[in-house]
Amino acid sequence: MERHTNENEARTRGDLVAPQNVIPAERFFKKLPELAIVGDEQSVDRIAYELLNLLLDSTGADIGQINLLPRGGRVEKVCIVKDGKPWLGADMGLLLYNPSKGFSGRVTSTGKTLVVEDIWAEVDKKEPNPFLEISGFMDRRYLEEIKKPVASSMFLPIKRNNEIFCTIELSRYRGKAPFNSADQAPLDDFAAQYGSVIINYLLDTKNRIALNTAYYKLNNISRLVASNGKIDYTDAVAAYRTLSAADLGFAFFRRGEGYACHALYLVAWCREEIREICFPEFKPSEDSVLCNSSEISYPVEGNWNCRRLQRFRNRIVTHTGIKTKDQQFLLGIIDKIRSYVVYPLHMLNQDLGAIHLASSRNDFCEYLHMSPFLSLYNALLKSFLLNERVVDLLSQVSLKIHNPGFYCLGGLKTALMQENRELLSNAKIIGALNCLDDLLTELHEKGKILICRTRSIHLQKWLRAWINQKRSHQPSIEISMIVTPAMPQNCHVRANYEHLETLFENLLANSMRAIAERQSHDRKVVGKIDLTLSKNGNELEVRFQDNGHSYSTVSGRGTPQMQAIMQELNGSFIREKQPYCVHLRFPYKIKEDQEVHRED
């Protein structure tokens, strides 16, 4: 102890003193380019695993954990390593990390590294043990496998300026010497010099993944709106589930036309389980965020016993148009909520719904607010929802004007003919009737402007343009297209650009995941995607193949969506598994040069 005190005094004086153990940071930085090569969620895992293994090896610890604590964003145990291997506990909801409780809470409040000799001791430094206060609420498997085998632990804060945005927890098994100040010194040096740089890089990698995810989601929504396709609301809320600290939540989407319409789609989630529930009639309370007359356009915070949440619970209990299973699911979520923040989806005086981010933790509102990136996604989603409403409204107005309008005009002409046939020979009367006819026709045609229509598309040219764009977006992947010699010239398919984008963006996303899966096992592999365009009977065939490995699917919605589009285009979707390959077959027409020139 005396030697360590002298070292601390020397540090204070500014003398150069070599610590007893030095963390070999260069080992980590040499591997960093390889760890981040894929650029997906596996990159985050590999970076975190490598960092923890470095610290475990250097300190003789057995279990390590990285806890991210950003203000706005996911507060989570992003990684746990036990005996040098990743401990897989994602199914336990490691998002349920509370940085204000336990020993971590003491670290975040003091801003200092904490060394605990025995995390199970009844009293720690003459105070009640904060870990024992929360251990009864922890997941049993986590408690048995991660906490019970250890005694001594060290909690290391990682700071960005004065903000603690990450903590690293290292633990030793029982029977080993507990951590002491000599163990702490090199870790404090490492954290001060490299901690912020490494964790910032890890967060930047997570943000790049989030950017790609949101880009894909928003692109998909915009294509569905443009092609009048049904929006998959469970897919639309994926960004809120994965980029926020909410382990519970609701997304309310107003459907229908006008202020008097009370149709509501509700997407509810509890950790990984998610359901979409339709309420054909759900009239909100006068002061509800969902009320059209509400002036609330700002985030609203609340807790488990507030009037809003309890009122919503009573509405679910008494609502007669909901299935028993759905009712129980919603009530189960509401009863778990301890903190929440509601974001209204309002734009141009239109009530489009609301996003309700909730947590099973008390006093957690400050962590439930959206990060700037998620706020951007939220703003763009509002504009897409408004566009969807406009398209739907225009199409309905068009039909309402067209059919009754022309019937009324025809009835007026018939009445004039029966009562006074001579009036129909009057130029002024005929002119007025013709103006009314022209107005109804114009309104009907303008109402169809935003309605999706197919067109003749030169598939080969479109594919080349799409591939060139993706090459610039995905420079690490080799994308090529082969056109067979027997391929006729000027082949056109009947489709729209949104259909084609949805098809090939889905295929590209599948291939990127498959390639990432293979690269996670062999980092030297270069990802390749090959497209072959050929004539197959009376159809054009696009063969789409990559050099990735199979992976477990998350939603399973991509393939049914592609099959539905190909069916709508009178084509076919064929998938082979060994090796994995997709065939898209389109009916085609050969255009004459003059027609092609006119279109181009």
C-alpha cells in the first residue's frame, strides 16, 4: 500500500513512473481494421469482444462487461465475455440495464473507478450494498451464471468530457485475490488515454449500422406509398425498437379520411414480441395526444400511475372490438410500464398518430428521449405518413367526384330534356353544362396523378443504372451483371420503378447479410454479387446470386413481399437453396427503335 501511495504522489508531481502492469493497447489497434471490415452488427460485437479480452488478459479477470449509457439511444449491456468467450444472453433482454442503480449507479454519480472486494457483502464501505438492493429484479440466468461465481469486481467509467457514457465492469472468480489499487492504476491510465476513442468508435459503428437500417426502412416505406402498397407498420417501427432504450412501446397510426374518422392501427411491442392490432373505432379523449384538436406537439413524459396511462388501460379493458389474446398482450405491456415518453406524430394540422417509448424501469424518462438520429427518422416517417394520407385522400376524392358528379350531370340533362327541350339548344346552357363536364373530368384526372401506374421499362438499362449506384454505395462488394448473347435487344417489361426497387433492394439486403455471415468466419473473403440477364422462353430472367453463407432470418417478410410483386407483374419468383440463388422471370415486349427513341 505504501509503494502505491508513493506512485500516486509521483503522478501528482508529474514524475514518470512505470505502472506495475501496462495494458498493451497496440494489440487492440492492430486488429481494429480487421474487426470492422464487415461494417454490420458483427463488427460491433467483434470490437467489444476484443476490447474485453484485452482487459481480461491484462488484469487476470474472468468476466467482463461493457455497458453503454448514451443520453438518447440504447442503454444496454452491449457485450459480456466469460472465460474469454462471448456470453450469449441477448434473449434475456440485456437492454434492461439501469445505470442509476447498483454499483454502476455509484460510479456514474461519483465519476470515479470503483473497486469492490465482495459484491455479495451485506455492507460495502459502511453503507448498504446497492447491488443486493437490485439483485432480486435481475434475470435469474444472468444472476446465476455471471454474478454468483464472482466476488471482487472493478467498475471503470469511460468519459466524454465530463459525461460518463460507458462503464466497463471486470470481475474475478471467488478464491482469486481481489482487485486492489495496483490493478486499478493501469486500467485508469488505459481509460484516460484510449477509452473514449475506442468506445466512440464503437458507437460510430453502431450509428453507421443504424443509418443503413433507417435508410432501408424509409426507402421501403416511400416505395410502398408510391406504389399504393400496404405499409407494414411493424417494420416501420423497427427503428424505434432498435435505436432507443425502450424495451416496451406503442406506435399509434391514424387511418382513414377526415377529422371524424377514428380508425386506428396500434403496433405494440414487449422486448422481441410485437403485434399489430386494428381498432376500427377508437375515439380519443379530448386532451389525448391522439385528438385532432389537441395542441400537444411536444414529447410528453409520464409514469406508471399517471392519468393518461391508466385511462388508456381502462379503454383497453372495456373495448369490445379486440381479441382476448391481443387485449391480454396490451394489458401486460401497460402493467410493466414504469416510465414513458410520448412523441405526437403531427404535421400540417394532421393527427397522424403517436410514438410511445416506454421502459419497465422507474425514473427512466431521460434515457427514453430520442437521439438526434432517431428524431430525424421520426420526422421523415411523419412526412411519409402524410404523403400516404394525401394519396389516399386524392384517390377517394377522385372517385367521389367522378361517379356521383357525372350521374348528377346526366340527371340534370335528362330533367332539362323532359321539362324544356329547347333549353338544350341554348348556347349559354350548353356551354355551362360542358364547362361542368370538363371540370368533373379534370378533377377526376388530377385525382389520379398520384395513383400508381405501370409503364414500359427497358430492364437491361435500368439494371445497369441500379448496379452502378449500388457499387458506389457498397464499394467493398463486387457487383457484376452478365447479359447472355441470346438476349434480344430493346426488351421492355411492364412495371413501375417502385416495384423494381423493392425487388432488388430486398435481394441486395439479403446478400449483404449472407456475405457478412461468411466474412465473420473468414475475414479474407471478398463479397461478390452476380446478376445474369437472359431470355427464358417467352420471359426475361434475372438470376441473382451471391457468395455468402446462410443466416437465420429476423422478420421473414422479404420473400412474401417479392413473391407478391412478381405475381402482380404476371411474372414468377423462384428460389434455390443449394447453392442459394433467386430467379426473377418477367413477361416482356420488344419495342421498335422509334418507340425506344421516343421514350428515352
